[in-house]
Amino acid sequence: MIRTETKLLNKIALVSAYAVLGVISLLTLFPFWYEIVASFSSSRAITSGEVFLWPIEFNTVAYDRLFDDGQLIKAMGNTIIVTIIGTLLNVILTIMAAYPLSRKRLVGRSVLLMFITISMLFVAGLIPNFILIKSLGLMNSYWAVWLPGLISTYNMFVMKTFMEGLPEEIEESASIDGAGDWRILLQIYLPLCKPILAALSLFYAVGWWNSYFNVMLYITESTKLTVMVKLYQMISLVDSNLLNNMGGNEALEQVLLTPEALKAAAVVIVVTPILCMYPFLQKHFVKGVLIGSVKG
């Protein structure tokens, strides 16, 4: 009898936990779903507050306006280039910094860690960075965007902590077999670091995908702008009532298009690629974050 009651209580607790998690998941997903719905709704429906769960007066004017001249597609391509190359540079440099710093046999390790920690607390500032980029002749180049963010000190420490948690016997046995540091790193440590690499790659990729200020500061050619800056410019034009004066059927577009609809469409456009990438990294992402932040 007691066992039956215990099983019943366990089932009730399990169902309750799933119910609570389901409600929390719906509340978490609702803002993004609302943006999707608003992006396909008319101006009248949005301003009158009729939009909730389903599009009202379904239309694709916001998306048509964003993609009609091809500039946004070009900006998406630029963003993909910035994200892929920037993430690769970040991951490579993070590995190259974290591996030696995780080895206790590194001469001057404590001094290096002290200086690296200081860099997390004190930064040069915007004006010195701008002067440096300009003096190096990197203006209007993606290197002006990549170089200031080549490595995240915090992410490097996370990866260093992860590597320190790996058994030292692995390195010792490889060294006895004649393997050098490069071989140990590339053939032994990196395969074991897949979880933390996936987590840090996602962090870096999201940061580059959302890059805005440095691009606006250092990139002057409109053909080199990333999607965030281009979307901001388009939305600003709508806010100033300039964008609605372009195109053919102005009366229809003024009824169907508002800055709110355009902003909702912009949110959907920039968030969807990251959402599509996350499920493939979720398993490694969760494991890497937990191990990399707890061990040590």
C-alpha cells in the first residue's frame, strides 16, 4: 500500500514538474511568437492592439520592404562572413591561450595570469581604440571589427578551467610515448574539449552576429555594413516617414506598414539563424558550460 502511494505521489510530482516547465516554456517562447505574428499583421491591427496569438489581416509588406532592394541580403552575407571568420579567430586564439596557461609547468604562469586578469578590469577606452585602428590603416575593413575582439578573457578562463579538469595522466602518458605539446593539444585535448568548444563557439558566434557598434564606428561603405546596422538604418527611415515615400502603392503600404511591424520582422530575421543553429549545439553547450564553470 505504501509503495502504491509512493508511486502515485512520484507520478503526481513528475506531472506537476512537467506542467510547470511547460508553462514556463510557453511564457518564454511567447515574446518571440508575438514578434512573428506582429510581423505578418497590418498596421491597423497592431496599433489597435488586436494582435495576440494569430496574424490579423495577414500580409508580408514588412518583409517585402526589408528585402525589396537587396541591401539586406547583402548585409546578411556580410554578417555571415564576419561571424564565421570572427568565431574561427576567437576559438583558435582562445585555445592557444588557454592550453599553455592550464599547464602548471609553464614558466611565469602566475605572472601571465595576473596581467591577463588586469586586462579584464581596465580597458583603454573608445577614443584610444579608435585612434589605434585609424593609425593602423584598418578603417573601413573588417579587421577593424575583428581585432578589438579577437579573444574574450572570460571565455579563455572558462576553457582554461575545463582543460585543468582533464586528467594529467593523459598528458603524461602521451609525453612518454614521445608526443609534443602540439600533438597533445591537437590529437588528445581538442577531441576531449568538444563540449566547451561548442559552448564558446556559440557565445562568440552570437556576439559577432549581433555586432553593431564597432561596425557602425569603423565601417563607412554601405556595401560592407552588417545586418544589424542595415536594419537600424531601415527602421530609422520608417520612423522619420522617409521609407514610406518610396515604392509604388504608398497608400496601401502606409496602412499595412508601421515601424512596429518592421521592427518585428527585423527581430525575426536576425534571431532565426541563431535559433536554427542552437539545437545542433545544445547537448555540447549545456555540458560545456556546466563543466567549464564548475571544475577547478
